[in-house]
Amino acid sequence: MSERVPSDHDAVDTHRVAIEAVGRTGRPRVVLPDAVGLDDGDVVTLALDGDDYEARVETSLDGDRVLTHVTDNRRLARERDGENRLAEWVADATVSVGGSAHFDVVTEDHQYGLRTPGKRVVYTATEAPDSSLSDIASDIDG
């Protein structure tokens, strides 16, 4: 079952996050707030200004939980493969490395949103998939 929820709704918890550069490469990364509680290796649905993608949470050398690669599907996110939609979003949006964005918690441990500050987005909130189905899909994908 899904429900339409705007980013400014009371059910959506919003955090300001930094958009940083990864080393000398200049690739963007988003440092996640500790309050979100995501762990290294978690794969989540992540909307970029309203467009849904998938992302895998990683741990930086500093011990921060970060997003560095956002892709079109869960398999690509687990493998860190495919086009990096985060880099495209930073290049196309009015956010930049060294700036900030808003990180929305739509469905805890499952669905999140990253948006340009001041931009209102409407999410299609969905429930997290059954963990046993996710485990089967992970086993099939390798």
C-alpha cells in the first residue's frame, strides 16, 4: 500500500546534510545524520528531488555513514555499479559540493529523500519489503 506524502508533512523527518567531495576526485558524497540510524551495507530507496533510485550506505574513512553512489535499482546499488545518479543530481540541481541539501526520512529503514533546500517534493511512501523476500532477492543476485 502506498500513500502520497509531501516533504513538508509532519510525518516526514527532515535533516540538513552536507554535500562533500570524496578525496581529490571531487565526486559528491552525502554524510548521513547519526539520528537516521542506517548501517553500513544497508540498501535503501532514495528519491533525488522526487525521482526514485536506490542507494547503498557506506562507511567513510572517518567512520561517518555516507551515500556516494545512487543507482537505478537495488542490484546495481549493492554492486556499486551503473550510472551514479547522485553525481548527476549534484551537477544538474542547484546544490553543490561544499553546500547542503535536505535529507527526508519518508519510511524509516527503507525510503528516504534528498532534495534541494526550499524545494517541496511529494513522495509515494511505501512500506519496507518483507525481510524474507529481500533475503531471497539478495541470495539470487549473489
